[in-house]
Amino acid sequence: MIGAILEYQFLQNAVCAGILASIVCGIIGVIIVEKKLVMMSGGIAHTAYGGVGLGYLAGFEPIAGAFLFSVAAAVGIGLINRKGGGHSDVVIALFWSLGMALGILFIALMSGYPPDLSSYLFGSILAVTKADLYLMLCLTLIVILVITSLYNYWKAYLFDEEFAAIIGLKKTFMQYLLLVLVAMTVVVLIRVVGIILVLALLTAPAAITSLITPSLKNRMLYAILFGIIFCMVGLWFSYTLNIASGAAIVILAVICYLFSYIVNTFGKRFKRKSKLQQAGNF
């Protein structure tokens, strides 16, 4: 596999894409898991399908259309959720459905044979191009810059609402900013695991690290590491077994999370029993 990476450009692109995707997943995934915004992120991701369809219909780059639709959905979901009270699940479901429906409609309006959209739906890390990498790199750098420059504010936003109020942190601004960052992350992930499988790679590494450490910084770093491992091992399975890359990465990530969850659950039960036994001895 290492020899093939050195020999073939498409494998080098795939490795770079996996690393970039893991970085944004590790950073943004931890935040959305902590804030319980996983389903909202799913709504943003699926809305991107409308942008892909519009890109093919209008003749511009589909990934650019996905970016525009994702950002518009992020702002729209955030605005309606803020004004509409407790109907966030309805708003997310409607945006989710609308994006997929628009994508299907735009593709149906095209003349000639419809394009194969499976790589956008399920990912194809082996088909990542240099242009895709440049876009992914730009979006990844933006995400890193925003998170690192406002790191203390993110900590306050996530864990200490009292401190956030004292320092005058505007939670509405932070929420909108987070949703836009989620939209950028979705675009980075589309070529790796696809729109349908985005949620798994976005949440699995972050969920695993939440079982390991309470530190925000460590959770992000560990999530990046886990993401890279999932992408590289999934890429190896995809290349050697000739199976869908996105599916291989996601299946591996989900299996590892389930294993971690089971181990963590039994570990807690064992510690609880040990403490009860020690208390009984006294």
C-alpha cells in the first residue's frame, strides 16, 4: 500500500484528503457532539445535495453549489430555530428533505443522460482531484483559524455559560458561526464519505474521545488522530478489497465507537462494583 501511495497520484490525493477531513472532523465534531447539534449538522449536510444538483444543471462546479447550499441552510436553520422556539426538529427535517428534493429536481431538469452522483452521496476518496484538495485545504485552514483564535470563547460557550455571560460572549453569534463552520466541514467531507455518511465520520471520532478525556483540547487532538486512523485504514480496505471507500471508513468508525462504548460501559460497572465491595468490607 505504501509503495502504491508513492507511485500513484490518486492515492496521494486520497491520503491528503483523509488527513484534511480528519482535522475538521476532529475540531468541529467535538463541538457539535458537546452541544448536541448532530441532527442539525445532518440537516445541513443533506441540504448540500440541492447545491450539487444545481451545479450540474447550471454548469458550474457541484462542490461550489454544495458549499452555497450548506451555508444557506446553516444560516436558515439557525435563524428559524432561534425565532421558532422548540420546533428545531421540524425545521431540520424540512431543510433535510428540501435539499434532497431540490437535488433530484435539478438533475431531472438536465438534458441528456443524468450524471452519476454516487460519489457525492456515498463518497469516493480515491477520486479526489487536486482542485478538490485545494478547496478542502482552504476550508480546513479557515476552520483551524476560527477555532484557535477564539478558543477560549469556544470553551466558555461549551462548558461555562456563567463565564460566557461575564465576558459578554454573544451566544447567538457563536451559534451562527458554528453552523457556518459545520457547513464548511460538510463540504470537506463530501468527497471523502459523501453526503449520506457525513454524520458518522463527523461524530464517531468525537464521541469516542468524549469517553476518554473531558479536556476540550485533548478531545480535539484525539478525534483528529482517530479520524486519520479511520480514513487511512478505510482507504486501505477500499483499495485492497475494491469496495466503496466512504462505506469502508464509516463502518470502521462506527464499529470502533460501539466497541469503545461497550468497553467504557463495562468499565464503569466494574468500578462501581469494586467500590461497593470495598464499602461492604468496611
